[in-house]
Amino acid sequence: MRWAKMRCRIEHDHRELKHGLGLDHFEGRSWRGGHHHVTLVTAAQAFLPLHRNDPKVPAPV
């Protein structure tokens, strides 16, 4: 059961990275540019839970 839950979480995170944060939008040609893009998307994903749980942030309209 633990493996099934982990797989579901991984699929959810991958879907969020691709569709919500734009991981699949990179169209560059260099490895360095792709690495920078993946790093920024991953940093944004790490920031989202902190932003969502902050009581000071107003709810979106």
C-alpha cells in the first residue's frame, strides 16, 4: 500500500511540474539552459507549499 501511495504522489508531483509550473515549456538547445530551467521549476515547486500554507497570503479571487 505504501508503494501505491508513493507512486500516486510522484505522478501528482510530475503532473504539477509539467502543467502547473511549466517544466515542459523549455525549448532551448543547451544543457546549461535546460538545467537552469529545471532548477527554477523545482525551486518554485518547493516554494508552493510554503506559500499555500501561509495565513498572511490572501486567497485568490
